[in-house]
Amino acid sequence: MSETAGIKPSNQQYAVIAGFLGWTFDAFDFFVLTFVIGDVAKTFGKSVPEVALTITLALCLRPLGALIFGVMADRIGRRVPLMLNVLLYAVISVLSGWAPNYRTFLILRMLFGVAMGGQWGVGASLALESVSPKWRGLLSGLLQEGYTLGNLLAAVAFRFVYPAYGWRMLFYLGGLPALLSLFIFSKVKESPVWHEHRSDWKTYRSSALHHWRRFLYLALLMGMVAFMAHGTQDMYPTFLRRDRSYSARLTADIIIVSMIGAMFGGLVFGFLSDKFGRKRAMVTAALCGLVVVPLWIAAPSVTLCVVGVSLMQFFVQGAAGIIPAQMNELTPGNLRGVLPGLAYQVGVVLASSITFFEAVLGEHLTYAQAMGTLAAIVLVASSVVFALGPENKGISFGKDPA
């Protein structure tokens, strides 16, 4: 049976749109905090590292959400867990804006981590099970760049909403677009591939235990990508405002331009991975990012700073854009709801400390020194992990007709 048999073109489009928008709005809710860490710290009478710790803890709890929503996706289908997940993180975002103190804010961001953890795996499996293998890399890049678009939208909100209404309004906005995506989800049909691979609980548990080595590699793979992404994104607005003394408006403008570069990177390298292979494209992206480090962190002018950060995000998100295709192609069909998403979020936990370490080191050195050194180390290590891993480019997600 073909993996796309019985799926109308409109249903394929709705599945991709659902996964893309769900990840976009989820990322928006995450990234708004990275723009206002200093403001939140001042409001609650805390230090910047203490507020940065809420980001780390949210990242640490994402595997729990991936496990809960991933198992649901494998057992009852992709569509319903995706809808429930979006509703959950939208409500938590609004409540974060209402938080009266640091403790409440911390708890809500931890709960947001659980909700955020469930989004990627379910959305990616639904979207990629619905498209042709020959376009899987390109659409993988599109899907992953929903995360980048969320960052861009957060920068736009910081640029235009924050000056007039403050940091709390950014979290209120996080509840609105996510709820709109429920309309898109209502149009998506369940994945035929899920029906094809569904098994009983005993077989499901046995299969999960059997593939523990593959899970460990996927977690390491995603850990390196998460080190690259969070290490070059999360504290960059703080670096621009503290080390460079750029205004909030200029900082937002620079991030907006860099995220446009990031989205192009995801699409370009996703397309290249369809032509030349997933591993080769990811290694190329990581090594190109390494070359860009000096310009990214030590550009002598605003113009070159924009060029540097745009190129860095082009290459970093170029590698990240291949991740949905690579991880889903390396996963058995009956585990595709939980295994890629859980590995993704465990990998993020492995890398979650980098934001906190950058914040701490930035208080003692400079953010440029802390971020530049860590980024170079991570990019070299990532290229090695990418090169040594397996690859199943273009594999059919459907069962063998025999």
C-alpha cells in the first residue's frame, strides 16, 4: 500500500499547514521570553540568570510532553492529540502573562515545557506521513522553519507591541494565534499510514524496547542541533542589548532579518538533502556555520552584524530543517508518533543548559566571548555526529505490499 494512497491533495496540504502552524505558534510562545528576560527579572526582582533558568527548566520538561502526546498519537491517531496540545499551550501562554510573582511564572513556564514537548513529534509525523517521499526534505525544511517563523513573529511583536504595552502583552498574544490553528486542524484527516502501522500494546512496547539504540542516536543527533540553535538564538538579543548597547527596536529589527535568513536556510538545505542526502547536507551546513562564527559575534558594524547573524541562522536552521525528515525516516512506522518526538525533546534537554551557561559566563566575561567559543565547539562536534550516523533518505513510510 502506498503511504499516500487515499490522501487527497487538499488533505496533504492541510496536514502540512497544521504541523507548520502548530510549531510556529508554539515557538512564538517560547521565544517571546527570550526578548524580555531583563524586563521579567526586573518585574519579579530576580536576576537575568534566574529568569533564564525558566527557559532551561521548560526545555527539560519537554520530553514528558513528547512521551504523553506521542504515545497518544501512536495509539489513538495524530489529529486529536495535536488539537489538545495546541489548546493547552495557548492557555498556559496567557496565564504566564498574568503571573503575579516569580514562583507562579516559573511553574507556568515548566507546564509550558510539557505542552511544547508534545507539539513537534505529533505534527511532524502527521505532516510527513501525508506527503510524497521525493519532496520530504523540502517539506521537512518548511515544517521545521515554523519554529523560525515563530521566532520572527515574536521579534515583530517585541518590535511593535512591547514598547506600548510591556512584556505581559506578548504572552497574551501567544494565546490568540494558537487557537486559530484549531480551525485548520478540524480540516485534517487522520493519517492512513497510522492506521496501517497501528499495533496492540504488547507489540508496541516490545518494538519500543527493541529500538533503544536508534533512540539514543536520534537523541544525540537532536542534541547537537539544539545546541546549535539555542546556542546561537536564545541569548543573542541579550548580547545585542548588553554588549553592543543596541536599542530594543534595533535588536528586534536585526532578529527579524536573521529569521528570514533562517527560513531560507531550512528550505534550501531541505531541498539539497533531497538531492544529495540528509547527512551530507547537514554536515555542510554545520561547517559553513563554523566559518561564519567570527562575523556573527564580532562584526564591527550594524550592517555586518546583520549579515553575520543572518548567515549563521541560514546555516544553523539549514541543518535543523532536515531533522524532521531524517528522524522520521529512521523510525519504525508504529513508533513514529512517540520516538522522533521523544528523541527530539531529550536532545533539547541535553542542550538546555547552554542558555543558562551563556547567561552566567556572559556576566563574568562578555556575551561575545561566551557565545562565540561555545558555538565553535558545538558546530565542530555536530558535524562529526551528523557524518557518523545512519540515513534512510526516501524510504517509504507505508508497509511493504508483500
